[in-house]
Amino acid sequence: MTFALSGYLLTSAGCQGWVMDYGEPAAQFESTDAAAAAREYLGQKVSMRGAIVSVDTTEPPRCVVELEGGVTAVFRDWQGHADWCRVGEVAYIDGVVEGVTPGKVTLEPAMGRDHSAPFDPARR
């Protein structure tokens, strides 16, 4: 019974967490190209690379990092991921495409990506 319950929880409530931690991104983009290409990836995990425009950690349950090209990455309850971000530096960020409007992409939830991890901004 315990095994069945834990399996249910992993496949229902925890899927997004597992995808963020272990799943391969559906696509990888330069942040300046994201607004034109991300719409077809709504609800999927993607990777972005871009220069950091602003960082807001004043509300720790919802830290926000803005990348050039109109990408907003929301780090839910992961202030540590946002704390390493510095304006002007290049960041690699994984996140689920939560919304796309003209010139704007929102990744929520988002988390930092290892700079040494493979990054090929061509479609997968």
C-alpha cells in the first residue's frame, strides 16, 4: 500500500519537480530568441542562456530574475538559485514555460543550470 501511495504521489503531485530536477529540456534558446520560439513549448521545461538585466530577491518565496530579450525567470522558494545571479553576467536557467506574450516569456518555476552542462540552442 505504501509503495502504491508513493508511486501515485510521484506521478501526480511531484511530476513538475522531477522534470525540473532530472528531465531533459524540450528545447534550448538564447534569451534574445525566446519570445519568438517558446510559444510551442508552453508547459514544458526549456533552457535559456542570456545576460541578466535585473534580480529581485525582496520576496523570497518568489525571487525574479530578468534576462535580456524579455525572459522572466521565477525562482519559487529557491532564493539560493537567484542569489548567485548578478546583473550583467550571463546566466543559464532551466524552467517551465508558463506564459508567452509578444516580447515576453515567463519561466515558472525556474532554477539555475550548471554552466558546464551541454547547451546547444538548436531545437531538439
